[in-house]
Amino acid sequence: MNDLRTRVCDLAQKRVPPRQIASILNVNVDKVYSTIRVLRTAGVDIPSFNPPPRPISPNELARDLIEAALLRKVSSDG
């Protein structure tokens, strides 16, 4: 691996976002994305940079359940 690939790989595996990697290495963000794509194609395990979904809070769950129950009630009273 060349130096840029090695450095991008090291940072990407630490879940540093591509834009931040580009800033750190002073390269174009497109170069970082293409390097990550090449690394993944070569079988290197680089995690996704998308944040995991936010867990639903108990209040949101209760609100959604109440809303669904009300909608069912309204549609059945039709």
C-alpha cells in the first residue's frame, strides 16, 4: 500500500469521517472517498461512516402508539 492509502486506511478504520481525513491529510475529499472505495474493494474492513440510527425514546414510542391507536379508532368509527 502506498503512503496515502495507508494513512487513509488507518484513519478510516478509526471511524474518522472522510471530510476530516481530507482535511488532516490536505487532500481532496473525492480522493479520500475513492481511496476508501479501492480499499474496500481490496477486502479491507472499513466501517461505514453513517451514524447508527438514533434509538427511539420512551416518550416518542408512547406518542407513536397513542397516535396509531387513535387513527385505528377514527378509521373504525368511519
